[in-house]
Amino acid sequence: MEWNKLKGLQSEKNKKKESEENEKQEYGEDDDDEDALSLEEIRKMIVKIPGCTEVSAEDVGEWMACDTSDPGFQILNDDEIVVSVREDVEVEVEEELSADVEVDAGPSASEAFAGLETALKWMERQPECDHLQLLTVKRMRDLAARKRLKTAKQLTLTEMFKKQ
């Protein structure tokens, strides 16, 4: 008699385990990720949030699965990561080359900064210039200063000491 009860308990445990595994497979969960929360545990946390009392485990599973098709959320292997990084570097190099061509088309950022600095000093001494005009020229000067810093080449330590 006791043996039959034990067999019944064991079969109930097996059924419960099978249903949990089926749920994991249905929502794309891995068995090897022991730290992952179950959908029911997540649902219990969400239900505590005001206005979310009617959330089901199916809703949580749907929410968890919706990011898998998002191109911004990709699980990549090592080779795919290397290819992605190389593509990003190639795009950056192409952008730098096209930016160099555009810089050669007109005055440099340093030249623009020097000209705007001179213009600003002159405008400050003119009674006709109001604060709005001065502010506009200051903003243009600051833009030229930021661009000048971006394009400035950093010197090595040996180059710095040779100039002194």
C-alpha cells in the first residue's frame, strides 16, 4: 500500500517536471541557465505593481519572447561578433575619409575659431550690437572650438619634448 503511494507521488513529480520543461521549451528558455527566473516568479513580481494585477504567465512569456526578433537584441557567437566589429570599423574609417574631404573644402575649425574670436571682440565694442547677436556669435565660436578639439592631433610624449 505504501509503495503505491510513493509511486503516485513520484509520478506526480514527474508530471510537474515535464510540464515545467514543456513551458521552458515553449518560451525558449534554456535548461542550463539555472539563475533565470521562471515565468511564474516574474509574474508574481509584476502582480505586485499597481495596475498589473491581472498579468498571466503567458503574458510574461510573450513579453520575454518579443525581444528575440529585435535586431538590436541579438545573441551572437564569437565569429558573428568579430564580423560585426569589423563592419563597424570599416564604416567609421569610411566616415573619417569622407569627413577629411569635407574639411579640405573650406577653412579649418582653427581658422574659423580665430576669425569668430576676432569678430566677437570687434562686436563687443560696437554699440549697435545687442546681446542676442553677441550670443549667436559666441555659440558659433564655441562650435568651432569643439570641432577644433575633435580634429586636433594628439602629440606623443617624444614629440612634446622635442618642441620645447
